[in-house]
Amino acid sequence: MNVKGTVHKYGDNVDTDVIIPARYLNTADHKELAAHCMEDIDADFVNKVKKGDIIVGGANFGCGSSREHAPIAIKESGVSCVIASTFARIFYRNSINIGLAILECKEASEKINDGDEVEVDFDTGVIRNLTKSEEYKAQPFPEFIKKIIAANGLLNSLK
């Protein structure tokens, strides 16, 4: 399973309240959540993001609350993968549960720049920066996580 897209780069400690501001949590509509994704950290994100794009963050990406709205907003905005140095544990599990692919890779987090074209191979964990002709290595997904991502979420994988 591979994805390829343009990178939207953010720093450390991107919390769930900037991924999807609390003032929009009165809806369960995924498209409405996506319309406000990253709004408080990057007001133009929703106008720039294209299906398949990739978010790269620093350490502790997704810290904050335990609600699933944040990974849902990212996924519904068209993002195919989030790469970060580290993730908040609850965000990590929520992302897998809803079928959003995420990888931890400190080197990729440090070396990939905003606007770079990146390709990810989830079977091998290889992240290719096509802009810089560099490769970085993350842990590949175990089979059970690949199954969840391919099924578009945990509940779908149980069918």
C-alpha cells in the first residue's frame, strides 16, 4: 500500500484544538469538520490541501483531548498520511481506529519541508522525499494495522 502527495509541514505539539477548533465540535458531520481543519494554525490549509496530500509534524503531534474529531477532520480533508517525530498516544490510536495512516519517523519529520513531494510505502516503512531524492525509514505497519487502514477503519475491518 503506497500513497503520494504534497507535504503540509507543522512543528511540535500540534494539539487537537488547532487541528479542529473546539467551536466546531457541535457537529458530527465529517465534511463540516474538514472545512475547519487546521484553521487556527494554518487558515489557508483547507484551500491548499488536495486529496492524497501528507501532513508532517514534529514531536507530540495530536496532543490535547481524546476526541476522534481531530483525525476525522484530517482524513476527511483528503490527507492520506500523517508523519511525525512522535504522536500523542490517544491521537495515534484514534487515527488507526478511523483508518488514518500515521507513521513515526524522526528523520523524516526533521528533513521534509513544506511543499515537498513525498511517497510512502506502508509495507516497508520507506518514506521517499521525491523533491530531495532522500529516503527515511519508519516502522512498517503490522498486518493487523494494514488491515484496519485498508478497510477504512477498525469497525469496517471487523465486517
